[in-house]
Amino acid sequence: MILSIDKNLQKLRGNSFLSIADLNCSQINALIDLAIKIKNKEINIDCSKKVLGLIFDKSSTRTRISFQVAMQRLQGSCIEINPSNTQIGRGEPIRDTVRVLERYIDVLAIRTFEQEILNEYKKWSNIPIINALTDYEHPCQVLADFMTIKEEFSTFDGLTLSYIGDPNNVSNSLILCASILNLKINIGCPENYKPCEKIIKKASILNPKNRILNIYHDPKEAVRNSNIIYTDVWSSMGQESQADNKEKNFKGFIVDENLASLAAKKHIIMHCLPAYRGKEISDELFESDYSRIFNQAENRLHTQQALLGSIL
């Protein structure tokens, strides 16, 4: 097993993963390196007889399928626990649900709304809980994102990541991960849409020595000399009613060829998907040679294999 090889991954065995800040710099790098080895078919991990449970309160394509396939490739099995046809949907308390599930399965990945829901599962559970997305963070996504960055640049040293658009759960995890890895991150957003103070404060605690996070209200300044340009939809799941208003407020924040021309000569374009081409990103840039968007999507599978193999 890989855990007997890498001491950084040994410490993850049996632990929950609710935030990217649950990991330190060495652990993030070790997980990414393991994921790259898995992708390159240099290592196999056997999680046979292990069962992953999925509870998804939100719709999903990449997260659901990548977790299911990841567990299959680890020789384990996966079961989807649909809230609409289980007692969860009828209001059974989390403390009752999870104490039953832990007798059937070995790890539980949850995609839901409030971060506090995950905290409640963890409080009552004796099995690891994985954050498959909340309104506050999306740590599994950024593991794949930083794997994609490392594949491209071989290192994180000296890089600048620019996130353009609406600060949300993805950018929250990007900010925290960049702080842990000592990678400069610029946020380009309208004045009334800056990252939440809790994330800003946490980032400063994670990396108190360096000015990692910079917030700009001019997207041109945010991307200038950047190595990675990252964007996401302007209205996340559950914010559809705000879409028209946000389109007005984010006018000028589209990631297009004119904006990307201000980045470093060697740069890549990233988007966690799904994308609304012509809104937060132009179709031309989405399909350009600079795009690594589908590499990101693929790497969800490999980083989740590495994460599950380490936790189990």
C-alpha cells in the first residue's frame, strides 16, 4: 500500500476531508504526486471490499461520476444514497443516519449546502467524511486544479493564479490552497463581490509571512503577468434568481483573448465547469490551445483515487 511508502499520506488514514486546509503543504504535494503516478499507471491501489457512499443534495456530473469511477478503479464499490428515496429526505436526523451508514460503508462523500452539515456528519461519524462540495468550499476540485497546474509547470514556485469572476466556494478553496502552497493568487471581481472575510482571515493565518492574496476590481490588473487564469460561472447552484443582476455587475469580467493577452507569455486557462460560453469565458478562449479545462475535469478522477486510497 502507498501509505507505507509516504509518511505524509500515512497521517490521512481514517481522517475526514472537509476543507483543503485540513491538509498541509507536504500532504497536498504528496497527494498530487500520487495522483500523477496513478494517471501514468505507475502504481495501483487496492481498496477491495471497501465501500464509498455518496449523498448528493445538489446535482452533479463530474463529482458524482469521478467518485464512482475512482472507487471502481480502486477495486472497491460505490453506492449512491439518494435523499429523495431514503429517510434522509423525510427528515431523519443526521446523527441517526450516519450512525447507521457507518455500519455498512467505509467512507462517505457528501455534496450539500451549508458547511455545518458536514461538521454534523463528522461529529457523529466513526468513518471519514469527504466534502464533495458545499456552498463554502470545494476542496476536491482544487486538488485536481493544482494537479493540473503542477503537470503544466512542474512546480508551484513563483507562479501567479488569477481568478476572475464571482468569489464562491471554488475560489475560497483556491485561496486557501494557494496560501498553503505559497502561490500568489489574484482575485478580480466587482467591488461588492470580494471574497468573504472569513476566508481572507484564514488565508492570512495559513501564510502570515507573505502577501499571497490580492484583490482587484479591474480584471486587467488581476491577470497582468499571471500564469494561470481561472474562472467559474457567475451564478452558482442555488443563485439562479441572481443571474440577471450578476450579468450586469460582472460585465467586463469575461475571460477572453483580450484579457488573456495581458497574462504571462506562458499561461493556461482553467474553468471548473459547467461553463456558460460567452458569459464568464469566450468560446474562442475556452477552445484555445491555452485551455486546460478538460485536463482539470479528467484530473478529478485521479486526485480522488489518490484521496480515497490514502484515507482508506
